[in-house]
Amino acid sequence: MSDTASEAGESTSSGAGKELSKDQLKVLRDAFNAFDKEKTGSIPTDVVGTILELLGHKLSEEELDEVIEEYDEDESGQLEFEEFVALASNYVEPEEDYEALRKELREVFMMYDKDAKGYLPVEEFKAILRELDGAVPEEELDDIVDEIDADGSGTVDFEEFMEVMTADYYA
Ligand SMILES: [Ca+2]
Ligand SMILES: [Ca+2]
């Protein structure tokens, strides 16, 4: 079995999952080590849920069983680091996507911010939400707007906009 270690150092070769940046890999390594208290090189599957939760993804027990079954390739009942990375890479937010999303939202924002004031009156903002998701009831729009206009200025600036859009996106 020759697993040609052509790529640099860290072993992300097994399983599917996306390419991770060094930083992301470090986060996973730290999380893994924190839970691999006995330094066995593996973590019990029941802590995987906890780690994913720390990463911002709460899975139901069923979902968790499913993904663990999928990624515990040697069926050891434990996740070795490679198995863990393969699994977790599906839950780590890809940085590029975030940048792309930010750019996209910036464009949306500018489209509505016709006079380039750098902010939108809340009424205009509600119109955007209606357009993006016609199913949102009006009262809910009011709640969202209350929440998003964190400084109560009656306007939504790009950072406030970004905040609420990405929160929704990653929910
Ligand atoms: Ca295993
Ligand atoms: Ca504001």
C-alpha cells in the first residue's frame, strides 16, 4: 500500500471533503487534540458531535450517526485524525466562499444603495428581504430589521447587512 506522500506535510488525503487551508487545518488539529486527551491519535465518535457544535453545526443524533458511519472507514468506532478531517471539512466554512459571498452581497447592497450613501433606509432593506425571500411574513421582517439595525439608526449599513445575510445563509 503506497500512499505516495507527494503533497505537502499534513495528511488530508483520505476520503472526500474540500481542500482546507492551513489555518482551517490547524483549527481542526487543535480541536482534535483537545479531545484526544489520552493522545491515542483517535477520538471517540461521541465527541465528534461536540466538536461540530463548536464549529457552529449542530447535528441531530441521526445525522451524526450517519456521517460518522460514513467517515469511520476502518469501523474502529473511533475517528482517527484523517477520518475526522475528512468529515469536518464538510462543516468548515470555506474561506473563498465567504469572500465570494461578501462580494456578491456587496454588489446586491450597492444595487439598492443607488446614491452610494453607504446605507439603506430600513424600508428599502425590507424590500430587499421580500425580494430574496417572498415567504417571510411582515412581522418577521420587522423583527429582522429591528435586529439588524443594531445601532437603531433607522438605516442599514453594509456591515449590518452582511451580518444578517450571512447569519441567515449559514443557519
Ligand atoms: Ca476509525
Ligand atoms: Ca444602523
